[in-house]
Amino acid sequence: MVDAVPPSDFQSAFDRARQIEGWLTADQAHVLWVEATKTALDSVVVEIGSHRGRSTIMLAAGSPSRVTAVDPFVPDWRYGGPDTMASFKANIAAAGLSDRVRLLAESSLAVRRRWTEPVGLLYIDGKHDYWTVRDDLRWAEFVVPGGRVLVHDAFSSVGVTLALLRHTLPSRTMAYVDRTGSLARFEIRRPTLGERIALLAQLPWWLRNVLVKVSLRLRLRFLTSLLGHRDSADPY
């Protein structure tokens, strides 16, 4: 059997990743790939929440260093279970990236407690409740100065947004950079007042997304259309 050839550019990586179930737009995938290419060889990429590997492929294809994927694949969780983990492994192997990805099928908290390596890029897309996100954000302690922290669903989930407001808005070490859809970028450095204000300025868009999600569950499609959302999935 001939080993799969790993993707060598963004388009070939996304052509592979887009075939996998997941919630990552082409623009967001490009952000992941570009940020991964900036990772120094003496640091690693850490991904919190991998699901079936859509985002993992973009990170591993772009990064010159190893990607550590952390996902417990909890059996009783909606997106977890052994079938999901098997799918993840198969998708990474099919992309020719098995030697670039290390999977730790454990909780983020358990892995963080024993972690020692410098992190060049941190991507957070685990469970979206406040307490889990709060803990996942503590991984930023390992990110090197000038490194990036990417948070998915930053402005489309109540738990994620509240955790960001509580723990990054007053932070002296994480600066808000921008967002691509709900994917927010932060940099490890002292934030300016303007950057703190820019983070707060995303709240109207977040409130719009919360209203969209409520309308989808109530099947008020006319309201989601008025809000500019024409997809049956939640905004991301």
C-alpha cells in the first residue's frame, strides 16, 4: 500500500479537509493554515477539540512542527465516542499526516497538568460551556511570546463568549487581534486599550448569533432570514 502524500499547500489541504464533517469555513481554514505555517520548529501546535480531523488537517498541513490533538472522545457526548476517534485517525492517515499528528485521547485538563513543551500556536474548539473554555484558556500559559491563540465559536456561543470576556478582556498577556466569522485570534502580548474595546465591539454580532440560534430551534426561519442567516446550521 502506497502512503498518502501529505498536502503541500492550502488548497490541497482544504480540498482534503472539506470532505470531513465539521464546522470550519474556507476562510477559517485559511487562518488556521497560515498561522500554523508561522510555528517555529522548537514549539508545537496544540489543538483542543479535534472531532473528525477537519481542523487538524489544516494545522498539520501548514505547520513545520508537530500538532498535538487533545480530545477525550467522550462516549456519551454528542460529538464523541470511539467511532469518532476511529474516523479521526482514518482521516489523518488518508491525508498522509499521521507522522505529524500526535493524538492524546484525554481531557484538556489532564494533559495540561503534565504539559511542559512550548506552544507556538493554540487552537481551542472543545466543549463550549463556560467552565471548560475557562480551563482551556489556561493553556495560553504555555504559548510563547508573540504566539497566537485561536478560539472557534468565540462569538456564537454563550459559554465561549462569557469565558473570553471574563478571562481575556482583563488579561495583561492576551491581546485580541480580529475574527474570521466566529474564529477569534489573540496574540500573547500586552493588549492596548483599543484592542480591549475591539473585543467588546463584537458583542452586537454575538447577540445576533444567539438570536439566530434561538430562532432556528423555534423554527422561525423568517426571523433567521431577516437576520441574514440562510443556513440550517448554527452560525460559526
